[in-house]
Amino acid sequence: MQKILIIIHAAPYGSERCLSALRLATALTGRDDKPQVRLFLMSDATVLGLPNQVDGAGNGLQGMVEHLVGEGVPIRVCRTCALARGIADLPLIPGVAIGTLPELADAAVEADKVITF
């Protein structure tokens, strides 16, 4: 089974990079060969892990995150990045968790492919 790590740095709003990353992750989880996908949210992408954000599409990004969690995709929010933005102690979308840089390093070493947005 192929292992794919997707690292998202881009903010959820203001560009389509975060949306593109979620769309790719969704497409990967829908493949017949079922690659193992992991997401790590860093920098301004950390706010993607917060619930109840209403974007122009209603609740589109949160719905995509919830779908990926339901597909078994581990989604981690960088602890250092979350602390820097004052969101480390806020509730996250169920299934999303705070992650650490050593955890990201392990995921990168184990991955067959690392994709960044």
C-alpha cells in the first residue's frame, strides 16, 4: 500500500491551495488501490482544524475535513503553529488532533510521497 503525506501550509481562505489539497486527499481516498493518506496542517492552515467556520460555500471545508476523518485519514495540526496563532487550546473538528514535529518527521520518513500545498 502506498503512503502519501500531504502537508498544507496555505490558509484555508484567500487562495485555493488548501481546497486543492483537500480535493486531492479526497480523490486519493476514493481510489480502488486505497493509498494511505495523512494530512498535516502547518502555518496558516492550522485554522482549518477549527469547527464552525462558514465559508462562501456554507460549510464546505469543514465538511471535506469531516469526510476525510470518516475515511480514516489522520489529520494533525502542528502544535507549534497552533500555539503561535493562539488556537492550541480551542476545540478542533472531531477526529482532528494536535500533532508534533517529530510526528511529522516520522510520517515524512515513512511516506512514499510527500506533497505540499
